[in-house]
Amino acid sequence: MRSLFRFAVLALVLVVVALVSALTAMRFAIHGQEVRVPAIVGLAPSDAERAVAGLGLQVEVERQYYSPQIPEGLIMTQMPLAGTNVRRGWQVRVAQSLGPQRVAIPDVTKQSERAAEWNIRRRGLDLASRAEMQLPGTPADQVLAQSPPANANQVAAPKTSLLVTVNADPPAYAMPSFVGQPLGSASRTLQDAGFKLGNVTMTPIAVSTASPFPATSNTVASPVTPPPQPSPASIIVAQTPPAGQKVLAGSVVSFEVRQL
């Protein structure tokens, strides 16, 4: 019994030692791949790449800003910060200085969006963002405002955002029911409301082809009657779009009608 107890204790000790060894090896493997990010602020991107190349890191110029203090072409900020431990292969994102602002911000308000973008880009600036706005009485595709404004000083980045007018959405309506109304009055109502009349079809009429008299060789075929055509007095039995559906002004409405 005592030998069995000693064997169990020995086995437990071996298991604990194995777990500790595995955790130590895993910790060493993980932290053995970590490196400390060096300080690259104030360096040119090419010099920064050489500084981090031996550590297995990469430099990515993510943004560019104007700066009256930091000379043009040098790195202004970095992320992660210097001294941070990261894994090999990590990307260090940096912002590069453009030096003092030398480009005047053009006034592109009241220009078309295309003309405004051309005036912005020909000065070496970029279009940052574009917002839209509906303004009654103002033509579409016209620049209402810009940021930064014209001739602004101490601009942070060489980018301009625009607010551009767009066409107003046509008014929406709930389609009324025209079923049971004459085609003529429904058509006038549609046209007065700014809608368009689409296809008008007749409801098929079931015609019995059975004859009460046996067919003979002397039977004379009756003349074929042309199908009836819609008229203003025709009664609407179905419509597309259906009643209650949301429609825009100028939509096309089609009817299926029957004769009185």
C-alpha cells in the first residue's frame, strides 16, 4: 500500500514538472519572437525602414500633415510608440511631415463637383470626403461649402472636404384604389396627380364552345367577333401597383378592365 502511494506521488510530481516545463517553453517561444519598437520620429522613411529591418518590423506611411516645426519628409509620429514590445513582422504606422503649408486653399464653392475636384487636385491637394444635401431652388451638382475654407492658414492636412447639392427625391404617395371606377375618370385623376397611364388590358371573357346542335357538313361557321377594346366607360377590375403600395410621382400605373 505504501509503495502504491509513493508511486502515485511520484507520478503527480512528474506531471507537475512536465506542465511547468511546457509553460516555460511556451512563454520562451512567445516572448522570444517579441522585439522592442525603436524611436523613428524625426527620421526619413527610408532611414526608419533600415532602423527596423533587423528587428523584422515594417514601416507604413499612413498619413501626411503640414508642420512648421518638423522639416518636410521626416516622420512626425509613430504607432506603436517607441519602447513598445511587439511581435516580429509588426507594422509601424507613421505620419510624415509635409513641412510648412505652401499651397493656398482654392475657393471652389458654387462650382460643379467635377470642376471643384479638378481645382483641388491641380494644386497638389486631395479630396478628403464628399457629403450631399438637398436644397430646394438650388441646382444639383453644385458645391455649397468646403472644409477647410478658401485661403485658410495653418491647415493640418492637404485634403479638402466638399458639401454638394443633389436632386431632391420625388414625393412619395400611397397608391389609392381605382377598382370599380371607370377607366376615363381614373386616367384623368392619374394625370392630374403627375402619374402615367401604362398598359390597359381587357379581362378575358369565358366563351362556351359547346353547341346544342350536332355538327353537320352543312353547318355554316358564324363570323368571328373582334375582341372588345378598352373605352373610357370600361370598369377597372385590377391595378398595378396595387392599392396601398408606396409609389413615387411619375410612376406608371396599369389597369385591367371589363366592359359594362
